[in-house]
Amino acid sequence: MIADNLIIKGNNLLALHSLKEEFAGKVKLIYIDPPYNTGSDGFNYNDNFNHSSWMTFMKNRLEFARNLLTDDGVIFVSLDDNEAHYCKVLMDEVFKRENFIADICHKSRGSISNDKIISPNHNHILLFAKNERLVFSNKEKFGVKKSLDGFRLKDERGDFKLVPVDGPGGASKGNPFYIFEGIEGYWRFSKDKMQKMYEDGLVVKTATGLQQKYYKEKAANSKQTVTTWWDENFLTSTATSELKKLMGDAVFKNPKNTNLIKRITELWTEKDDIILDYHAGSGTTAHAVLELNKEDDGNRKFILCEQMDYIETVTTARVKKVMNEHNEFIYIELKKYNQNFIEQIESAKDTITVLKIWEEMKAKSFLNYNVDIQKQEEHIEEFKALSLAEQKQHMVELLDKNQLYVNLSSLNDKDFAVSADDKKVTMDFYKMK
């Protein structure tokens, strides 16, 4: 299944575990745009441990995601000021501090918020490597396409332009100092190499001094180093408008900009690499991968994980719209078990419904090992006196979270009623005989 694009619906921590068998050590780049923990992004807790819960949530997933990366793989994590700095310390622990590469700031907002002391207009993208030294050893491959403008001169070798041959930084950068063709200065190359280049016609004298020929073909096959400040066409408002135009309606709030993810993907992936996004949202990562493949005739593959139901109406629908006849993806869902009860509890409108769910839970769910059903029944009147939110929280706490989805070991258990088709897909995914 490694030859296919994948979209997985289900809890992303369990989805990451399900990917281990096939994809451990094979993912070149991970990009995630996790909940920012601002209180308005769906990551809300009914207790006083919001921040610590978020940190645990992130750590559990980052630890497992690291195992999926190639030895020279990297991860980009988008966040705002609310949690970015805490996440940096967390990632120092998970990925090791020496593997930190950069904190990239990208301009995400063009307007000014007058209700703030200082109006924020950027987000952070934390960049870590699995092995920074390995990435550094190939740093000439880390960057974006160079501009091919300005190559107006031509010789038998091809189109070129003239660029400096002097050594920037002089002695402080270790550039050699000598006289060449009557010109004294610090140079980029040793005197022997400069002489050889001059004899080969690669270094030429001009009215202003010495310059070297830089060929268009070489530029096309190399990359440009980027800085940590990105302000070119990466606004969230632009992304929102583009997605609305593509889908015909405002189907998702604050999607990431496709150009932003294209740049991230271009920085370090090659044409056959695998890109993972386990907070897939509206599917911007898949969109960016597909667009980049069209531009450079690549065959990059994406893996998306998303738990919310909009994965069907937004994420996969978007991917279908930007795919061409040469692309395809496999859509799979983690088979729910206790997760079904959690979703029923969350959508309950009154106590009567919650109690009906409890009756079904007693008969069919996996409860925590220390739950005494008889004691629960004895205190049912006290339970009814709780608020609806408290009733829901209590019911969710009774469920065994290790049984949210059907385990692979239960594939043939009749109680879970796994269909023959689902069994085949599962066996194919895990390469089971």
C-alpha cells in the first residue's frame, strides 16, 4: 500500500500506530497544524489542566511520529504564540535539542487587530530534524527553486549570467587573499582553482573587475537557501478565499495556505518522497503535494489522518477536485467501538438520552476495569442531579479509552462484526496472509 496516497479517518494517535508496520522510517517530511489551544479551536477541557492536557496530547503523537521519519526526515509544526514556545521545549525533549533547525515565522494576517496591545500577524513553524547533522551534510538540497531570470548571455555551454567571484566576508570568512590578473583582493577560490577556471573561460575580466559565469542549467538543478521570515502570499485570508472558490462555499474556517505547504514540501522533499499530515483539516497538505507533483512531474505520496466527520465532505472532496486522472488515493477508517459511545454521548441533548446510552454501554461497551456497575446504579439519582455537561463527562470517563477502536487482534471476533471486505482491506494494509 506504500505506492498509494492514503486518507485515514480516526483518532490520529491510533492512526499513527497503525502506520508503524508499513511506514516506520519511510516518511521524509511531516507537517502538522495542530489545535492551537486558544479556547476556540475545539481543544477544550472542562478542568483546570488545559495547557498540560495539550502538552500531553502533543507529546504522545510527536514521540510516535518521530519513529515514522526517515533518518534524514524533518517535521514542521505550525503554531501561534499561545503554545509555540512551550512546544519548542517539548520538541527539544522528543527530538533532542541538537536537532532543532529553525523557528520560521510566516505572515498569516494582513489586517490589524485594534483590540490587542500589539496586533499579531504571524504564526510560528517549528522545524526539527530526526538527525540535524545528516540534514546539514546535504544542506545544498534544502531550499526552494532558484529564479531562472536574468540568464541573458550565451556561449557554447549554454545560457549564463555573470556573478561575483570575490570572497564575501574577506579574511573573517577564511577567503584567500592574492593578486590575480592584476587585481588584488579576497577571492572565493584558491589561486590554483581560479587559474583553472580562468583558463576554462569560466572566470572573465570585465570593465569592473573579475566575474564568473553562472549557468542556467546549474541554477535549475540547485536550490536557494531561505530565511526564517516568510511574507510572500501565505495569508490565511487568501487561503480561505481560494478554498471557498474551489469548493463553492465556505466549508472550513482558517485553512492553511496552499502556497505555504508547497514551500515546506519543496524545501526538503524529492519526487518520490512520502509526506505525512496527521492533523489533516481541510486537506491543504494533499493539495500542495499534488500541485508540486504537477509542477516538477513528481510522484510524491501523501498520508492524511483526520478524526472529524468533515474528512468526507471537505478533506476528501477537496482532494478529488485537485487530482487528475493519474492520481488516486485510498480512503480507510479505523473501525470504531467505544468511540461510537463517546460520539453518542457528546451529541446527547438531554438526560433521558444519556441514560439510554448508559443502558447500551452496560450491555456492549468496554468499561474501565474499576467500574462497578451496581454502584453506578445505586447512585443514579445523584447522577440525574448533575448538569448535562457533568453527566456527559462522567459517562465518557467510565469507558476504556484503550478500546476506542477495534483492535487488530479482534479482527475475527464475532462480537465486532467485521465484514469480509473490511477484513480484506485490513489484511492488505498490514500485509497479513
